[in-house]
Amino acid sequence: MKFLLPREVVRKNWLKAVAESNRPEPLYRRFQHQIEKTYPNRFQPGALRKVERGDVANGFKILGRILWRVGVRSDYRKTFWQMARPALKSGNIEAVIHVGLVAHHLIHFARDCEAGIGEYSFYAEKGSEPTRSGSASEPARATG
């Protein structure tokens, strides 16, 4: 891809945009808006799909992992609970799972980019990206 600006300027601006937009507070604020204004208007499959017992059990396992990893162990747990508490009280478990999971990955993606690990940008030269060490199940922690 050819840019009008020098590659490093593009990368620096991209990194700034990723880091700022995926900080916990603005990210959860955007998701809260989606929960209130957009999610109620989504297509509801209703009777198109029968919910099986295994689906419910799997959903509770996922919810438990999100509550533990994000709601207890994360450094942005206060921000998470500002979104999750009202959603759980109103029975909107789907929103807690969706937002908790997606936000967790976006926050750690941005932190990995800032730390110079993982995929620095979608415009990186082939083979030039440093790789993240550690297991795939536990996100790398950015320092600083």
C-alpha cells in the first residue's frame, strides 16, 4: 500500500488512534451507548433457534470467565462494572458477555501495539511484525 504521508507518520497516527480509542473508559462509554441505543433494535431470532441446555451451560461458563478475568483481575474492573452491574440487574447477560469479551480483546490489542508486540499495524511490511510470547489464552501484559 502506498501512503501520501511517510510510512512512519502513518504508523504513529494509527498507533495513537488505536491506543486512544481502546482505552477502557472511552471504549466502555461507546459500548454503553450501543447497549442503550443500538442493541434494543437488533434482530431477535426468537423461535428460529431453540436454546439447548448445553448452550445455557456454555453461556454461564463464558460469563464466569469474563467476570473473573475482567470483573475481578483486570486493572479496568471498575469501568467494566459500571457497564456490567446495570446490564446484569436488567437481565441483559448477552450484553455483558459481548461487551466484556470484545472490550477485553480490544484493550489488550491496543496495549500490545503500544508495547511493540503483536501486530503493530495492518500496514506492516510482511514478516516485520514482532510476535507475542506467551500462551494464547492469557493476553500479554503491556508495561509502563
